[in-house]
Amino acid sequence: MIPFDFDYYKPDTLLEAIDLFQDLSEQGKMPMYYGGGTEIISMARANSIYTGAVIDIKGIPECCEFGFSGSNLVIGSAITLTKIVESGLFPMLGITIGRIADHTIQGKITLGGNLAGTVIYRESVLPLLISESQVVIAGNYGTRQAPISELFDGRMRREPGELIVKLIIDSTYTNLPFFHRKTTKIDKIDYPLVTVVAMKKDDRILAGFSGLCDHPFRSIEMEDSLNEKGLTREVRIKNAMSHIPAPVQEDIHGSGNYRRFVLNNILMDVLKM
Amino acid sequence: MTAIGKDVPRKEALDKVTGAVKYNDDINEPGLLHVKMATSTCAHGIIKSIDVLSAWNVPGVRAVVTGDYLPVMTGSVIKDRPPIAINKVRYYGEPVAIVVADTEHEAQKAANSIKIEYSPLPMVKSPKEALVKGAPLVHEKLGEYKKAIDDVYPAAGTNVADHSKIRKGDMDKGWSECDVIVEGEYTMPKSDHIAMETRNVRVKIDPDGKVYVSSSTQCPHGIKDTLATVFSLNEGDIIVNAPLVGGAFGGKAPVNLEFIAYIASRAVGGRQVKLANTREEDIATSPTKIGLEAKVKLGATRDGILKALELKYFVDAGAYSDTAPRMAKTMASNGTGPYNVENVFCDALCLYTNNPYSTSFRGFGNMGHTFCMERTLDKLAVALNMSPFDLRLKNAISPGKGHTSATQVKITKSNTGDLAKCIYKINELIKLDDDLRVEVAKDKVIARGMSCIWKTSASNTDAISGAIIVFNKDGSLNLIVGVMEIGSGVKTGLAQILADKMNMEVDQIHVQMPVNTESSPKHWKTVASMSTVMAGRAVLSAADDAIRQIKDLGSIVLRVDPSQLEIGGGKVYMRSDPDNYVEFKDMVHGFKFRGGNSIGGQIIGKGTYIMENLTILDRETGKGRMGPAWTVGVQAVEVEYNTKDHTYKLVKAATVMDIGKIVNPKTAKGVVMGGMSMGLGLGSREGFLYGSNGGILNDSLRTYKVMRFGEQPDYMVEFIETPAEDGPYGARGLGEHGILGMPAALANALTRATGVELDQVPIDAELIWQLKTGGYV
């Protein structure tokens, strides 16, 4: 039960959605774009967020694109995790997001929602970061496209009112050898202690991390250390771990030192790729 | 034709699996108002001010109520708890104000807007802290509280709600006979019941003073008694209706939300109100499982005979005592486990803290003492260089050897059953008399652990049950009992007992599923694994009563002495000539002769039961008989442990229990498996974690983890049948027992696997890693 009233809009076009957002903002409605709703509903129920209006983007054709287009894989922001998993079009992404929440919820969570949400893990970003995806964003100027590495610094940086429309992935990345490991405190269905997604491209290991710090990230410094030929695995991992870009998380899922222990074990397996 | 021992499907099964069943929260009537609570964000503090003005301004609000509106004190042992806080809060999540509104969301919006200011007081966060000299007092006026029972001993000026003692034998002599002594310290956190259906209740008060309560409860009659006492009402004016319950596990045994809902209805002129917990409220505001800190010292002779046992239990009751003192007492009186120990010394302190308060939880404290004793036995086995299997077998409590319990009750075959038989039997399911730790691959170890269990009830010494049998015109029977169907299949079991006694098909027995205090005979509470035993006895007595009436009437119609008659297949017939009979359908609503004149009237069977021969325990020695027969058993767990990352998998789990008589094999196995699953959850993942403000950090199912389907081991359950002479058909209680030894068996298996002493639960990979490495990388 949500203890406040809010309006619901379902626009048919991007332009309509962007205009609505602006109008509703001016009316003080504090609007939110709405994909699967899992986060908005659960946080509104817990009184952690407030909105006076939601703008459902599932009726916007660009947000619902899904499939190969030329040499790219295009995934609209309103595509659900289940749809991506079941399509098998991008196994690394499919396996990663197949471990977000549980099966029922995966049928609701959208790719855009997972990327833009406030839950800190956003594991779907890991394959997108290491496959150097492009993001299409819409605003009152029209649309713009940028590499995800430019927009994502732990969260998807957007101006107020900007909407994530779709992700574009170079299809050569969809078939490369990859590694995925999600570790949790104990349950299969839980937030990650540490999730590592890695890929081997041109004999170089690319890796992204979630759960380790208070935001998911890809670190070129860590990758450089992991790829430093001529050193033992132990030393490469030690060097990589000295480049963790932010404090390691300490919370109810695990202590910082335990997360380091877990990461160390996972990286040993990553290096066996 | 006996229905006993058959896998009769639950009578409510089809409605449940198709979703047709209406649980209490599914029912909404026109005009219903909704109640929401504003709860404390301070774990211990004086309430400085409550600003309810903004709540009144929310549209749809009908009443805003604080603790001073109807100040009452509640508690089934010590009357220490106001349903809505007065002057002071004692735990984070305690109700401080309530709002009644037209809709649920209006009530919530208004409750959220209430501003409460506190002057924080220092918190008492653990039993250890509660006992520190000069510790803050959770209840400054503990000495002034009224007691609901005689045998509880709160200590004014302290945080001690009760102190239970066991003094059996001669400790000095006992210790002097020991060659080996081991000690252990154990902790188990507070945790939640996590019933699927959160607690919820509706109340209305009619102009004539009748109070109608509909609740998801284990004790409809208890609600009636308690509301009458607390609010000075006539008991006969209170009518409690209780439909099928969607899980309870002890959490719905106390009267809890009913107090608040009654106050709320009063505040809106008696209109019907509904109060339904969110999951978060069910965890953080309503009562939880007790926490435990314990110290155990156990000594034995060189050949493994237990000689002396010292137990110290420090029970974390939380902010209010509820039934926690009874659970502490249960631990003291059963703390030996099912083993003969001649010399026992135990102090069980039930302590107030600023954690959420506690109530009954499946096992009623018996899981706590089992964990402590069974972990200590494994330590002793190591010290003695003896197999844990042999050590347990050697000391198994048994009849005919002069064995007595810690409360000095003589052990008989009837009151205890056959533990040794259970131990031999489980060895066929999970090999325990062999190597208990095997390295099966690089980084992989298989290990096994075991735990014996026992439990009797800790019910009131005068707990009662009753049964009424009425008949339909077609000769079938309606059975009405006060027992709640909380998921154990008890009502189907009672139908089987009645069908057997009447020598007819079980589908001819209709059992009333909801309980209504106006028409259902009183059953004390659906707790303590005693429903089949107590209500079963009442059903047998009601059947005897009906049979006597049937035979009396039959003797007139058939013109023979009643002693010459038998019943079966819905008929009463002559033993000497079964073809000479009268069908039930022709007599249960009176027998009509050919000419039209009739005799007999309708047949109504009534039966009652009261617990017999129970005593309150002596304050100084603990001597006395707390419960009827024990149910004994043994459990084992097999784990696969990864030596590299310290994770583990649950591979197998087994239980063998002596349940006296198997009424319904599949239902019995299902109930035991459910208990095992809960026990493994507590052993591996469940437990509250607190923030610095005293609030529970894992108060939702996102973060509070229970065993999910797919994570369970291969469950195996077998039974032994040593009849309890006073149970129906010899049956013993079994409802709770599956949970009791699982945390201990798991910890014993993992201690063996890892080589570190795991003396606390829950046990996850990080705990093992910490103990093995000191927590450094």
C-alpha cells in the first residue's frame, strides 16, 4: 500500500514523455519515469520516495526496441530482464541479469530501471561497461548518444528529465568468452557480496565489479594489473586489489575484509580464463 | 476400517491449493475502517511530546489515539506492557500512536505525519548488558507490576523478569566423579516467525456491548478471556471468530494486535476496524523469538557416563516479558536434553533488554537448550576420544534404570518413549557410527553432525480442551473443536481419530474449520504440540458419549441390552447378528416408529479433557512435573564444505522421532520436515541485526532471509511408535519438534568439517572464515 496519491501517464512518444516530465516538474509533481515499477512501488510503500506522477515508458516504441540492427545489438530501456535472459542474444548480459532479484521480479524489472535505479548494485551495467556499449538518451533537445563509460560513474548521470532510451552494443562483444560470478552472504537470491563480470578480448581481460564498493564500476587500473604478464597470479591480484577505486563496503551482507577475501578467490578464477 | 495410520489428505487441502480459502485478512466488509500505527524510532527513551495535529488534518481520519486514551497493562505472565506506549518507549518499533481512517493509505499517511520527540535513555542491547551493575533499567517499576501467574519472580530494581532454578543431586559429588570436564559458551540471536500471513485482526463493538473480534490467531478463547480481563468486559459479550491461519509458529499465540484494534474501535464509536501488519511491522513491532546467551559446564567419567551439568541461561526477552519467562523455565527444566544426568545445577535468567519483545516460537525454548547441550556433548566426545554417536547412546535417558529428569520426574516408557531405538534407526538414514568427516575431493569435505531432541509441553497445569459431535440427517458427523488449524493438519487427524472410534469412513466426518468462541468448546491454545493429544482425548470422550446414546436408543429399537450392540459403517447392530441393525440416519435425529410416534431426540456427543498431574515447579529446586509425555528423537545433518571459500551446502537432513502412534504418516512427515527447514534456516541464516539506534536492519524479506525452495537438503523422516499411555491411541506431540535439533546438528557437522568451534548461529561462510583466519586478509 502506497501512502500517497500520484498520477499515472503512459505517453506514446519520446517527445510526449519529455514534455510531460517538464510540465509535471513545473507543477511541482516531482515526476518519475516508470519502467517495471519494482523499485518505485517498493520504495514508495516503505515511504522512502515520493512522487506525484509517474510516466510509464513502456508505450514508447524506441524504449521497446530489441534485436540486432546491422552490426549492433539494440536493447530498449523498457525491455524486461526476463526477455533479455530468454532471448539468448547476449549471454554475458543474460547470465548477469538472470541473477538480479528473483524470477518473478525479473519479469518486471527493465534494463533501464536497473541502470537508473537507486539500489546500489545495478549489476546489468557490468556487461554493458566492459562491452563498451553506447547509451541513447532523450531530453528536451531530442536524443543524444554517448559511450556508457562517459555517462556512468557509479550511477547513470543524466540531467533532470533526461530519459534512457536504449543501449547499443557492438555485436562482436556478444560472442566473446566471458566469466560471471555472483557471491552472496548465503542465499542464492540476495544482493551481491561481490559480483564480477569479466570478458576476454584480444587476450586482455576486461572486468566489472558490483557489491564491492557502494557503486558498480569498471577500473582500467585494476584491469591493467590483472593483465600484467610475467607476474604470478597472486601478485597480479594483489596489485589489482590495491587499485579498488573506493572504500570496500561494510554492511549486513559482509565485512570489508571478507569481501576482499571473496574477491581474491574470484579473481583467481578470472585469471584462469 | 480404521482411519488411523492412513495418509488421509487434509480436509482443507483443495481449498488451500486452489486459493479458494479465505484467510482473515482476505475479508473486508463495507464500512470497515483501517488502523495504522506510528511506531517508535527510539529504542529506549522518554516520550517528550506527540504532535498529532497533522494527522488529524489528513482527509479520511476518524481518530488519532495515544497510550493515555485507554491506559491498560497487559501480559500473560507479568503485566508489564501497555499496548500503546505510555510515557516511555522500550524498543525501536513500539507502537506510540494509532490512526483510524476510512482507507488504509489515509491511515498510513496520517500515521507517518505524527511527530514524536524522545529524550533518549541509554540502551540495554543484550542479556550481558542487562546484568551489568548499574545497567539502565528497562522497567523502573518492575516491582509494582501485577503478575498474571504465581510462579514468576521479577526482581525489582533489576532487569531480571524471572529466575528459574534447577538443583538436582549433589554437584560437589558429581564433579568429583568426573574424569573429563568441558565448557562452552553459546549465543543464538533473536529472530522472527515469518508466517506467510502477517498478523491481522478486525474488531467491532455493537451498541449492546457485544465485541466481535476476527483474528488470525492460535488462541481465540485466549483473546476472549484476555480482552475481558484487560478491559473489564463481560466475557460473554466477546465473540471471537478465527478462520484458517496462514502460518503461526507461536507468533499468534499471544494476544497482540487485538488490544490495539479494540482501543481503535472504541475510539470510533465501535465501528469495525481492521489492523493488519505489514511484513516490516510483523517483524519489528509484533513479538519475536527470544535470544539466548548461555554457559555450559559438563563432566563425565572416563568411559563417558555424564555425571554433572551446570547450565547458565541468559534469555533476551526484549522490552516486555510476554511468555519469555516460561521459555526460560522450560530451558532450565529440560536443559539436560534426553540424557540421564544425576547432578544438575541451572540458573535461567529471563532478562529485559531494549530489543523487540519476545513471545512463543516453535520449540518454546527447547531449541536453545538443545543447541547448548548438543554442542557441549560433541566437545565432550572429542575430549573423551569417543564417537558422538556412542556418547549419546550411552547416556540416553531410558525407563527402568532409575533415571529422572532435571525436575526429578521419574522416566517411564510411557512418558519418554525409546530414544535408543531412534538413534539406531537414524544411523540407517545417515551413517553416524562411522567416520563423520571425509575429504571427498580437493577443497571438498563431507561432514555429518547429530543432535538428540526432547520436548514436552509447558502448558498451564489446568489446560483444557473439548469436543462436540452433532449428526447430519444422512448419518454423517460434524465435529466441532476449539483447536485452530494453523497448518499442521490437526483437524484431519482428529477426524481420523473420530472415524476410527466410530468405525466408519473418514469422509463421513465433517470438521468445522473456523473456530468461534460462541459455539466452539474451549481449547486452551493451539500451542505446545498438544492439540492432537488434548483435543484427541476430548474427541474420544465425545465419541464415547455419542456411542452410549446410540446404543441406548438402538437397544430400544432392536430390543436388546446396549451391551449386545456394536457400531460400524454408520449403523448400530447386534453383535450376534449384524444383519439386525439400525442405520444412524434413522436414529440420530430421533427414531420414528412405523406409526409415527418417535423417541430419542437428536444425539449430541460431548467430550472434555484437562491436563492431569502437572505441578508448578518448586522455586528453589525446580522439582515438579511441568508437562505430560516427552517426545524424544534424534536428528542429523550432512554438509558439503568447501575448504577454500568456506561456503557449504546442506546435503542431507534426517529425523527419527518416537511419536507414540502415527495418526497420519504423510502429514506427520510434512510437519516434521517443515520444522527441520525452519531449524536449518535459523542455523544458517536467520537472526536480527541491529543498527546503532537499536532498530532492526534486516526487517524486510529482502534482507531477512529464510530457506528458499531449492536450498533444502534431501529430507528423511522416520518414526518409532512407543505409545504414551495417556495419549489418544498412544500418540505424542510432534508439531514443533522437527526444528529443535537442526541448529545443533548443523553446527556439529560444520564444526567437524571446518575444525573451528561453531558455538553460535547463524553460521555462514563469513563466520567460518572469521574464526579460521581472525578476519584478516
